[in-house]
Amino acid sequence: MTADIPYPGTGVENRPLPQYTVEDIPVFLAIIDDLKRIITEQQHTITELRDENAHLKARIAELEAQVNQNSRNSSRPPSTDGFRRPQTPRKKGERPPGGQKEHKGSTLHPVLNPDEIAVHTLSTCPRCGLSLENVEPSTVDCRQVFDLPPLRFYVTEHRVERKWCPRCKCFHQAEFPPEVTQPVQYGINLKTLLTYFCVYQLLPYERASEMVFDLFGHSLSPATVVAAVEECSRNLTEAEEHTRELLKDAQVLHVDETGMRVSGTRRWLHVACTDLLTCYGYHQKRGAQATDDMRILPAFRGTMIHDFWATYFKYPSSHAICNAHLMRELQGISENYRHRWSEALRHLLIEIKKAVDVAKQEDTVVLAPERLVDFEERYRKILDEGEEETKASGVPETQGKRGRKKQPRAKNLLDRCRTYQQEILRFMKDFTIPFTNNQAERDLRMMKVKQKISGTFRSEEGAMNFCRVRGFISTVKKHGRPVLPDLRGVFEGTPFMPTAAHRVS
């Protein structure tokens, strides 16, 4: 019966229709129910395939975004970029090569009192051969050569006398200087140079000892270099604590953290700094335990500049977001997910920064209220448009999947931009707040370079000593002081003590 029903495409459409009776109705109803079931199953299959396709597309986009991440569009460090040279965001011709305007150059100038004068006399006339020994020169031309004296060790022998006192009938002996404690030892100047080589120029201990041999022809062991750095670190305990106290009362504080390898294990380096001070903290942990042990952030009440890391928001100070981090993330969303809102927000932040820079040049302390309102309204409007865009490009939720649904990367960033709007835009309302956290990033960068040059630290003591001495040197450099004299002062027991947390503008 059912084989004669004229289904389209069965080849029986053109046959004469058979005559059906009322008794055939149940058969047709069964066929209709069967077709409905097939259609329902196919619709369900199509829905599942559509959802699976959307999830696969999102997964592919996520993996492609991870592959395309670099230091320009994410928080990844530049060391992960490999040998690819990233394109600079600077426009062509914006800053030509060479010295920029108002750049203070330096050149070599003659001195009034040279250490040595070499006179080159003219003894005979080059034309006729007449002797000119007794002829006074009419003029003298001078040229000066700046060079180093011959490098060698300078050995000082300390002798103390013993004398017989005729009155008290006893022998008495003079005292050695307090720094002279051994029959044969190295002096403060050499210890200063070894510390400078290892901590500031980032040489490994072995290469520092090799450099001493190449420069002075004297062989010393790497253990001597280690001992010099340890002594310098011990002498800086009070100076480091003094720096911590100044940082607690700073108006603006930059903080950041990065990983470091110690004894083959990942550890963490934290920094708290200003334009005049640097304090490093080595710790096994990254979180609040480490920042608490550093003993700065729990007592700080100024404005802390950092990235979106949640630990920093636990402290009771004011907060400002590093917009350099944010703009890299926005660029990554624009490049990898083709979202328009992220590019619009990035351009808005650049526009606000330019407006603040112009106001600073005009000695204006705050933007006009109407401009602040306009910027904030545009900011919120971009986020509202971003909500619609992220919904349209979102992945449908799988039926029956338990737990919290994982949000796309773009939605996570959008939520952060909405939650921390005041912290992101704080720089436009308070001109003392910088646009970025570059100060902390610069202070951390050389610590990463150290590990590239010298490798990882072999012990926690070595890592802590290096961090303390490096923080002191960074503070010295920020004050525009020469490093070697101040390092010598550390070994002499008179380290440089800063007096302020910020440079006076």
C-alpha cells in the first residue's frame, strides 16, 4: 500500500493515482508521524552541527589568536617574539633618526691642567738643515689625547709599629685600619669594581674574574666576586629599609612582577618604584603573601599603578591601570578577533592622552569639565557597542553543560574595561598619574636581561643579594649620580641615602 504513494522523486508521480478509501487514513497518519519524527531528528542534528561548528570556529580563532600573540598585542614579554622584528606603531617621519630636538649632546673638551705634557720640539730646519736648538718657538699648537693609564694592581703594605715606653716599661703597638683584617686581602676599590661588573653590567661571576685577569693580569677566583656582592648586600640592609619607608609615603607608586629562575625553579621578582626610588623583592610566591612580605603595599595610601592583576586591588590605596598593557590587549582583540569596539577604544585612549599632554604643555592642571563628560560618555558608548558585538560573535552554550560558561577573551576584556573605568581613566582627571606603568617595566627589564646574559641564579641567597644591590644601583642612577663612587661608599659604611620619593618638577 505504502509503496504506491506518489512521493516526489520516486518515479511514480506520473502513474494514475489509486483510489483510496477511509480505511487508508490511518496509514497516511502513520506516514505523516514518521516524516515529522525524521524532520525533528534532522533539525536536532542540524542544531548540534551548527553549535559544534560555532565552537570549532571559536576554538580555531582562539588558537590562531594565541599563535599571533606577541609583545605588541598582549602581555607577553618581548623575549618571546623570536627573531621577527615587530612593526613599530610610530608613523613614518614622526621621529626622524638621530638626535631629537632639545636633546643635550656631549662632546670631548680639552682640560686646562693635563696630567702629562709631551713637548715635540723642532731641532733642525727641514729646508736648509740649520740647527734650531737655541731658537725660541713663536707659537705652540696643542692637541690632547684622553686615554687610560697603565692598568695594574696597586698594593699597599700596612705596617704597625711596636714601641717600648720608658715610663710604664711596656710594649705598645699601633692599630691597623679597621678595614684591614687579614694578612693579605683585596681592597675596597676592587670589591667595588667586582660588584659593578656583576650587578650593574650583569656579568657572570666567572667572566668578572676573567675580566680582572685581562685588565690587570691578576687571577682571582669567582668565589671572591661572590663574597664582594654578599658584603655589599649586607651593608645595604639599612639603606633598603630607608627606601621602603620613603616608598610607603610616595604619592604615586609603580608596581609589577615577573618570573625568575632560581636553582632551576620558577620564582618571582616584585618591584615597587618611583622616578627616584627602586625596591626589588624576591619571593617564592607571586600573590599577596609576597607583596605583604615586601612591607610596602599594606601601608601605602597613595595611587598605585599596575596592570589588572587582582592581588593589587586588595590593598586600600587608590588604583590606576597601566594603559600600555590595556592598549596591547585591545590591539590583540582587534587583530585576532576582528572586533571594532576594541580599536575604537584604543583610539579614544590615545585621543585622551594627547589632550592631557597638550593641557600639561599649556600649564593647565585639569581638563575642562565638558571634555571629561564627553570622554566618559564616548567610553561607555563604545563599551555598549562592544556588548552587542561580542554577543553577535559569541559561541552558543552547549545543552546540558554544567558549571560556569567560559567567556570569550574579548568579553572578558570588555567586562574589565567596564568594571575599572575610573581606574583606566584616572590619568585624565589627575595629571600626576602617568598614562602607563612603564617605570616599573623599565626597572624589571634589566633583571630579565641579567638572566639572558648570566643564566639563572644558583641559590636564593644569591638572588636576594643581587636584587638588593641592583635596587640600590637603580636608585643611584635615577638620582643622576655615578655608580662606582656610591658603591665604594657602601663598602666604606656610608651608603647613599635618598631624601625624597619623587623628583621635584
